Amino acid sequence: MNITMNQISVEKTKHTKINDVDFNNLSFGSIYMDHMLVCDYKNGAWETPKVVPYQPISLDPSAKIFHYGQSIFEGMKAYKDENDTMWLFRPLDNHKRLNISAQRLAIPEIPESYFMEGLKALLKTDSDWIPQVAESSLYIRPFIFASGRGFHASPADEYKFIICGAPSGAYFSGDVKVLIEEKYSRSANGGVGFAKAGGNYAGQFYPTKLANDKGYQQVIWTDDNTHEYIEEAGAMNVFIRINDTLITCPTSDRILDGITRKSILEIAKDEGIQTEVRKIAVKELVAAANDGSLKEMFGAGTAAVISPISGFGYRNKDYTIPKLDNTYASLLKNRITNIQYNKAEDKFGWRFKV
């Protein structure tokens, strides 16, 4: 199934909200652009997407999203360079991962042209909503959920695919301290940890609140079996620098295959930074903190790109990570964002012109 952008109808809003937005003081993901893309799955097929004014969704109380949690999403961004040209970063990877999530939750996969042509139609309609203020971008949220009705515990027969956008500033500000979690698990072998399913994140909120109550901003998740190995940092992949080696754990049933994660590994290789993809034991992290070989620790994801971690807590003891002048985190973040904003050569072919 293929469509072109010309097949996508556009219903323009009669009342734009853009004049009420202070683009110099944007929070993250709390202001929404004028339009959204909507596409329904009915009678065994995806209908033609359409761009409509941003609006509430009306659902029957028996819609299966409310009862059985068939909901998946992606996170991506659009950028503008100094010539007012719009860019995306590795959008085909987002489409591929959305369909991996769809398959795991028994949701019909969205065709590539529906995703890409729909996204382009939406961005061209609301191009003025892409901020050009430093460190700002248009955060884009594609998602699919079960709209079909019924209390029977089975996959729905109808779904909605929607793309919304929110002009956003930085995701985190200030130092981030994390708590290594030893009781709760983010996911388990054979589960849905590798999928961007809404329930994965709902299950994180309570343990994260407990960490917040102790003065930490986020949780470091460990493996579900022994809690001996580090897996993710909050909703992000985690990187650890021991001496001059950058280490991250391998992806699995439990760990999301992050697009930023993959980009960091490729850029690090290009920079001549030694990397290792392997299991990281909590005791190894603690030992490195004690002997001074732990140089950096940071989370990586679309929203924050790279979020440095200033320290971690483990078994009622806090460990401080030293502040360095020239960090891998800043080097790698600059390399990625310069590609995203069309400020540097893209030798990897990641930048996508809208």
C-alpha cells in the first residue's frame, strides 16, 4: 500500500494559536501546534490519512485501549536551519521501530508511505511551528491505539494512527541524580520492554516517584532477575565512561533499541572513542566510582538527546561523578545536534529534508 502527499486532504484551522506562543520560553511538550494527522484502520485496512485541526478525540467507553492497553508511540523531532529548511533525523528508523512495537502488541502495521507522506504533509501545513531558538525543536509524537469496541480480551478490529507536534525547549535542566533500583523492574525477558508501549512507561512512574521522594530525579533500572546489571536510565538508554572507554549495555527483550543510542555508538567510533557494548554490573560501576576511573555517565534519548548524570545512589550511599571540562557527552551531543540542525556534514546519511 502506497500513497502520495497529494492524496492527503488538509483541513486548515480557522483560529491559529501560534501568536500566543512565546518561542523564547518553551517548556517540553506542553503546547501543541494547530494541526494533527489522523488515519483510521477499519475493515481490515488503513484508510487514507488526513490533516485536521488539533482537537479532542471522541471514543466509546468500551474502546479497547481503555481495557487492554493496545497503545504504542514514537518520539522524534523536526528542525529548521538558518535558511528556514525543515529537517528530520533518521525518520525511517522511527517508522521501523513503530512497526516492531505494533507487531508485538498485535496492532496492524502502518505502511511506510502513510507514515512518511503523512508526516511531511503535517509539517508542511504547520512549518511555522518549528522553532528556530537555540536548543529548541518541534517534538513529534506518532502513536497508534485501539479504538475498536468490546470487553472481550482480544485485539481490537479498529485503530487510530495520529501524529501531533509540540514546539519544545530542553527536556532536562540542571544536574540529574539517579537511584539504582533493586526492587522494581521496568521489563522482563519475553515481555514488551523493547517496544514503545504506553504501559512500559506507566509502570515506571511509581518507582520513579519513590526515587523523587528521596531526592533523585530518575531511576537506573537493573535486570529483572538478579538486579545485578544496569539496563536503562529512566526512559533513556544509559552510557558509562570508565577511563576512556564508553560502555553501554546490549539491547534485548527488555531494552529499547534507541535511535540516539545507535547514533552515539557510530559517532563515537568516528571520533576514535573506544566503545564496548556489554553487560555492566552495578558492582563494576560502584568500584569505578570508588577508584576514580568513572569519568562520566549519561542518558541518551530523542527528547533530551544526551542528559549528563551528576551522581547516583545505591544502597543508601551516594556517589558523585566528577565534572570534567571536555566530556564525551558534550562532544557527542554537539556532533548529533549539528547534524540535526544542518550545521555540519552528515556523513552517515541520517538527515532527512522535508
